[in-house]
Amino acid sequence: MTPAFDELKNTIKSLPGFGYRSAERLALHLILEKPEKAESLVQLISKAVGTIKSCITCHNLSEEEECSICKDPSRNQSLLCVVERVSDLISIERSGSYRGLYHVLGGKLSPLQGVHPDSLNFSTLENRLKGNNIQEIILALSNDIEGEATCHYIQDNFLQQHPARLSRIAFGLPSGGGIHIADAQTLQSAINGRQGF
Ligand SMILES: [Zn+2]
């Protein structure tokens, strides 16, 4: 095609969820069929990148210092659900099965891939446990070796000083599957059926 088209297509292909064909289809759609949509997409991406940041408390998306969940007094302030990524938080929120607070770690421990405790949001987690009245920590992490290691790290490092109850969501998910791909009903039963760690 043209160098500019190839560059656009390859950039789309490098994004999560896009393969060669879907990237080509989107590039063609934006350029040939909906150029006005391409313009508005450029503006929306630019606005989002400029205004959305990480909540200083829980690391959710926010346009202010603290996100709408952290600032919502109607949420159960004694429950803290620990997730790997914002996409997991969004899935749990969408399921409508949880009304407590969250903490987004930013990933899971994986020494082989260079993800050590320093790379994750553990220091803000510790501050929250010190400062607040968290009575139960619900671990909603992946059902794989790294998720398991992250759960143990939290249990070993934070639960001695802060006697909160630790539970883990009951997995009806395939091994290695992430929270963000689970449907609402699966997540609801996983949270309701959480078990002590
Ligand atoms: Zn927050």
C-alpha cells in the first residue's frame, strides 16, 4: 500500500487485541470510510492521555487526584479488593457484585519477567492498611503461578502488622485466565464464594 498506511496498520497491529487482518480492516475503515471518525478519535485519545491519570490512593483511572470510587462514601470502607490491572477493576465493577474499595497493583510478581515487588504498587497498599480501617482484603488475582506468588507475598508481608482477614475469590475461571475476560455472572459467584486464604 503506501508507507503512511503501512505505518498506521503496523501501529494498530501492535496494540492489544489486534491481529494483522483486524488492524488492516480498522486502518481502511478510518481512512476510506470514516475519515471524520478518525479526526474525532485523534482528539479523544489526545484528551484522554492529557487528562486521565492514576488515582493516588488506589491507582484506578481518574481525572482528579482521587478516583470516584475512593471518594464515594457509600462504598464499604472496610473491604479492599486487590486486583492486577484497571481492566480487572472495570470487569468487577461491571458485574455489580462488589461495593467495597480497590487497590490496583499494576501487575503480578514475576521474577523471570523482571517484575519484582518494587515494580508493583505495594507501598501504597501498605499505607492504606496502616491508615484505614480495612477489615478484609479480597485477593482477585490471576489463577496462575504468578498470581499465587503475589497472594503469598501479600500474606507474608502485610498481614502480620495489619490483622485484616484475607480471602481469595473462588475461581470458576480457567487456569491462567484473567479477571478481565470473565463474564459478570462468573465474577459475581467468584466474589460471593470467596474463601479465607
Ligand atoms: Zn481510587
